[in-house]
Amino acid sequence: MKNRCDVLVVGAGPAGSTTARYAAEAGLDVLLIDKRKEIGLPVCCGEFNATTEVLAEALPHAPGFDDLFPLDPALIRREIRGAVAVSPKGREYEFDLPGYTLDRDALDRHLAEEAVRAGAALSLETTFLSCDGHRVRTRRGDVEVRVVVAADGPLSPVCRSAGMERNALLAPAVTCRVDGEFGDRIRLYFGNRIAPGGYAWVFPKEGCANVGLGVQDRKTPVPVLLDAFLARMGYSGRDVMAGFVPVSGPIPETVRGNVIAVGDAAGHVVASNGGGIAPAMICGRIAGLAVARHLLHGEPLAAYEREWRSALGRELETAAKTKRMADRFLGSDFLLERTIAAIGGRGIRNLIVFGGLAGR
């Protein structure tokens, strides 16, 4: 592993790899590190992404769609035609929501390979320890850097080391794989007996489905809730994996000194539905270009903060407000049932899309 570089990106997920790609394409010396032995594993993700048209509808000010989307067709595992929301009493509400499911581990590897092709160096099994100015300590040695990018997830040790405020609210989530054929519509299940304060999902793939749930209430462990949901549906799950989703909106400050935060570390997640793939990639592109302008042309690094907030900050904040409002209803099946009935499928779609729909 090199001991000196222009940009050190910590975390080879969609945010980090996209940042590394664009910084490297601009001619910077980029080192992308990840603590995992294999990129993309383990997977804790719903693996659904909306079409480019829906993303553009949801994030009308975000740049770079032509560069970032649609994803490589080889990554797509099922074209999705629409969605069905299931109320606590089992009433179904259909709405259009075109998109696709994918293998998240394959996506992460693809994006990391793009970064390497652009010129970034990749170092796996490299754990970040601390950052002190321009010196970063890892378990594989120290690195002298000019800019550090925190793309290391919702708990972000890099943000903590830099003194940044981290995500205020993390929702536990769990996923698994269920074999079978599930059609071409995603299904969302609401109700406190299923997913207190959140929802469960069934996202069809080729020959299987990604099944999982995310909750607000932590009284019951999510693996226990998942087991109950699988039993309720008559499913047999495998490859169970749990994690956290930041749902409080963007952190207050994503630039401090020579450190910037992107993706889950920055709260770049659609809090109203937990979507994070598209915001991570959009903000990763903004981050890579901003770092390049900073190091090559002297533009203040703070420009990154202004740019991503201008591009999708309003939508992410709106989604966080939508979630806080929805929390009043999600805690009561009675209120939730009445609200879903009142707004119907079209209203549910509007809440999802205009909260800034993206994939996770």
C-alpha cells in the first residue's frame, strides 16, 4: 500500500468508489481503502433502484445522471414494473414505480473497478484508525494525504476522528434471500406487528427475492421480527444480514479541515424510505469533482458542501421531515390504516417519489 497520495477515500461502497473514480479521472493520485476482505460483502441492502426517469423526477436539481445512470444492464436482476403497499389489515394499494433490482455486491465491485480503471489504487483489508491533519493511520501503516474522504458508513470512524457530528438517528434493518418467483412488482408491508415504526419488503430478483424490514422501535431485535415475517408469509430465508440505516437527514457539516463526508457517513439517504444508492453516487461524483478543483485549482473545499446541498439537500431534508411526520402514524396501526386508505396508491407513490426515491 502506498504511503502518500493526494486523496484517501475510506470505504469502497457506492459513495467512496464514485468519489475515487471522479477524483482519479481528474488526474489526482487516489487511494481507496476498505476494511473488508471482499468488496460488497456482506450485503445488507434492499437492492432496488428506480429508473433514471423516476430519479430525475425525484431529484430534479441533481447533476450527472447521464454519467451515472442507468447502471450497466449486466447488473440488473429483475425489471420492476410497479409496487404494492399492504396496509396493517392486509388491504393492497398498487401504484406505478418502474425500476430494477440488482446484486448489491456486484454493483459495489463494478463501481470499485471503475475507480481502479480511472487510476485509483485499491487496498482491501485496510482499516482506518485515526486522522491527524494530513496523516492518516491505518492497520497497514500511515499515509500522508492532502484530502480525506469519509465514505465509511453510518457509524463513520473518519467523521468521529475529524470531530464531525455523526448521524443522529440510525434505524436497524435486516435482509435475507428467499428462493422462488415473485413477479415484477415490489411489495411493501406496513404494521406494528410486522415492522414497528417502519416497513417490510419483498423485492423480486431472478429466481429469488430480497426480503427484509427496517424499524424505528428497537424493543424487538430485527432478526426476530424477520423470522416472524418469514413465517407469516410462508417463506424460508437464507443469507440473513443486519445493519443500520441513517434516517435523520444529512449531518450538519460535511466538510471540516481537509476531511469531507459522503454517502451514509454524511446522511445522504432518503430518510422517508431508506434509499441510499443513488444519493451516494450523485454526491460521490460531486465530491470527486470538488476535491479535484480544490487540489488542482485552489477552489475552497467548502464548495463541496454548497454543491451537494444545492443538488439534493432540499429533497433529503424534505424526506427527513416526511419521515418525522410519518412517525406519528407509523406507531399506530389504526392511524396508519386510515392514512393509507385516505391517500391511496397515488398518494403513497407521491410520498415515496417526492421524498427523493433511490435504492438501498
